[in-house]
Amino acid sequence: MFEYLTAGESHGPRLTAIIKSLPSGLRVEVDKINEQLFRRQQGYGRGVRMKIESDRVIINSGLRHKKTLGTPLSMTIENKDWQNWLEVMAPDQERGEEVEALTNPRPGHADLAGALKYNHRDLRNVLERASARETAARTAVGAVAGQFLAEFEIDVYSHVVQIGNLKSETWTDLKAKAPDRFANKEAVQKYFAELDQTPLRCGDSSKTEAMKNLIDSWRDNGDSVGGVFEIVVTGLPVGLGSHVHWDLKLESKLAAQLMGIQAVKGVEIGAGFKGAGLPGSKAHDQIFYNLDRGFYRNSNQAGGIEGGMTNGEELIIRLAVKPIPTLAQALHSADIISKKETTAAKERSDVCAVPAASIVGEAVTAIVLAGSTAEKFGGDSIREIKRNYDGYLEQLRKF
């Protein structure tokens, strides 16, 4: 379940997403999908495109009276900017002489590698699909997955912890600094909900101002800005994933799909690279037990995954987002036709998309976890899966 396909070009008529299989009886609120699409379009440093588009999903199949049917769920998101690209992107007309080929590839983008691989002489044939516009479709899929996870009280959050070379506190830092602040689910929800009202989805207001200034400064120099965001998942049961085969390990699935987000160049779970420099006595989370909590840890260096499986602690993932490869101060390039020196193409683009990427990261994480939850507990309907889930929790309580 939750296997999906997306289709569509950045400046084509629409984006399409199809979820191949869902449990029947899952309540899906379309407004909640649109909320996630709106969140993806926000953030300081976004470009003109986000002022043109106002993403809303259209459900084409698989949903009746707000309940899934167990059949493929198909969704589309219209591209309003399509009206400005009718001739350039026309699917049913011969290419006109007025449509100029794009031949100066951008360093850091799919342009050149894609043209060489697919034997294209117009880079637009590559960049239209390589564009991060495609992530709107994945965000819609993730919004459905998130509503499925909510049935099991599993919540997926994110926040920005670095813009350029400026760092803010991670979730582990925040909890260590004020452990009572996030003592219950409502407090955690409130913290992350409030981030959506900030320009960079960063919890430190003083760092946010410095980050905004950095974005402005680099923009003025014709540059772009990357950063790091962190995903936090609460409410996960023990045992999603498996130790049995490499491809069943949960971190394997997460890393594969998260690295598939445009511009993501690194993923770490828990202590990640920092943990590699620690002695074993400090790198691992000691195990405790009491009647109320069962088995638990008093630290979370593992980031919620041990041996390829969730261990009952919070899942913590950080992702590095490279600076966007479209620069106002274009980098050196070479024309794919004439082979002469030139500068890279200047497509309309964001300066910083890290806050938007964090929303896409939530969506992709939700998709992976929803698939793993459905696989673990089985069933063709949401009632059957929840019944199996409740039975498993009872098994854990009696262990």
C-alpha cells in the first residue's frame, strides 16, 4: 500500500499523482491536502512562481463521501502558469520556429546529464521534469499518508535548523534545554504549529532574523542559499521495518525516498555523523524498564531506529539541502550545440527553498511510514488494520 506515481512537467497543464492501493474506509479530508500544498508554497526566499500558483488538489478517483474505496486514488494539481507556456510546452503541436531551444546547462542541475543520457538537444526536455515543482504532487500523496498515520496517533513534524552557515537548535538540543517544555503531545503540536507562522520555520526568532539577512545578502550577490531541516516523528510503535534483509530496513527505505527529493544531498538519522566521533559508551542509548513505560531509553542517539526497526523512541532525521542551481549571477557553462563557452541558463527560481523542502520531507517520510505501517499490520480496510494494530500493542504490553 501507498505505492504511488507522479507525472507532469513544471510548466505543463497539471501534475498528477496516483496512489496505487489504499485501505478502504480511510477518511480523507481534501482541505487537509490543500493545507499541506499551501504550506509547501510558503517560506522566505521563495520566487515569483509561488505568487502565480495557488495549489489545490482535484480528486479524480478512489474517494467517495470522504472515504477511500480501496481502489487507486488519483489526484491532479493544475498549473496556472501553463497559460504562459502554451506554445513552448504544447503536447499536440509541432514545434514552431519561435520556440527557442535551451542549450546552456546549469551546473548542479539535471540539465547536462539528462541531455546526454536521453539524447536531447533542448534542455527543457530535462529540466521540466527535474524541477522541484514535481514535489507538489508528492506533497499531496504525503498528505493522504499523514491522515492515515493520524489514525494511529503518529505525527510527522519538521523544522529548519540551518540556513547557509547559520545554525539553530535541533530537536534534541531543545528538549535537553527545557525537558518539561515538551512533556506532552499538545505541547509538541503547539511548537511545530507555531513554526508555520514564521518566515523560515525556525524556532529561534533571533536566528531567523540573521538567516533572513543572510538570504538577502546572498540574493543581492546573485547567489542562492541552502540549509538543513530536521524531521521529528512521534507516536511510532516498536517494530516498523525489519532486520532480516537490507531492503526491509526502515532507514534504507527512508533514505532512498528522502534522497529522491530535489536538492537533497545528505540524510542522517539520530546522532548521524556526529555520532561517528563518539565512543561507543556515549553513542548508544542505554535500555531501562519500568511497569508503566515498559522498555525505554533515556537518550536517543539512534534517532528512533535500531537494527533497521523503530524502537519506540522518536524518529529524528536531518536532511541537507544544497543551494538552488539557478543563480541570478550565472555560473560558467558550455553550450551543448556549439560547445562554446557561455553562462548557465537563468530560469525563474527561488533563492532559498529550505522551508518548502521541509514540508516535502514531512510528506515523503509520511509516505514511507504509512507503507511500513500498512505492511506490518496488514488488512484491506482501515478497521482491519487498526484491529491488528491494537492487538499488536496488547502483545507488547504483555511481553
